[in-house]
Amino acid sequence: MWLTRRGAGLPNHAGQVAFPGGKIEPWDLSVEAAALREAAEEIGLNPADAELLGRMDDHVTGTGFHISPIAALVPAGVRFVASLGEVEDIFCLPFAVLLDPAEPRRRRLVARGVTREFWVWPHDEHVIWGATAAILRKLALRLRGAP
């Protein structure tokens, strides 16, 4: 599963782990077209190298972002190029981790007197949490055959 770490200077979710993707523009013909365009812009994915599998259920964050995840396969050995300023890193979360029934872990944080719970996926170099972790969990459950 290819993920990115967003640029530190971005106005929203700077430095956080995310899927390649972004805003749907008025000229995008579909959500899928927007996802392919954004992946090309952010990580240099050639749209011809992506075999679209389908659209997952939409995810709305607590901060009001509406995410429409699109799943696609890319061939082994494809090379990515991070968009300067927008993407600081491109990295892989192995499918073995997604298929591990012990993952992800639920974490609890108290901030400003409010307790929040969220999912966290293990990775040696990155913290995968928030909307990205929640969407990955939904995908993992589907891959594992859970209802």
C-alpha cells in the first residue's frame, strides 16, 4: 500500500501520512479521474500504470474533509517521484501488515481535557493514524473477509 508523508509547509495536515490524492477540481470527469490526476501530480504515477479496482466507501473526517478512496493496482517496480514541497516521502505499508489480525491498534489521547480514540498502524519510520489509518482499517477488514 503506497502512502505519502505530506510536505511540512502545506496548509492542511502538514507532515502527516496520507494516501496520494487531493481535491476534486471542476474539470475532473469523475472521482477516479481526480484520484489519477492527483497521484500523477503528487507521486508521478503514470495513470496508464494504474489498474483501477474501485471506489471504497466515503470517509468524512472530524475536521470536515470528505475523502473518496479509490483503490488501484500498480505494477511492481514502478518508480515514483515526490512533488517538491507537497510530498516529503513516498513509502510502502506491506500487505502483510494489512492482513495481520492484530493490527491496527487503538490508541487514546487526552488533549485539552478531551479524550480521543484513533487507530494507529505500525511502521518503522512513520506514524499512520487519523483518517488514513481508519480508511486502511476498512480496507484491511475487507481483505480479511470480515463483514
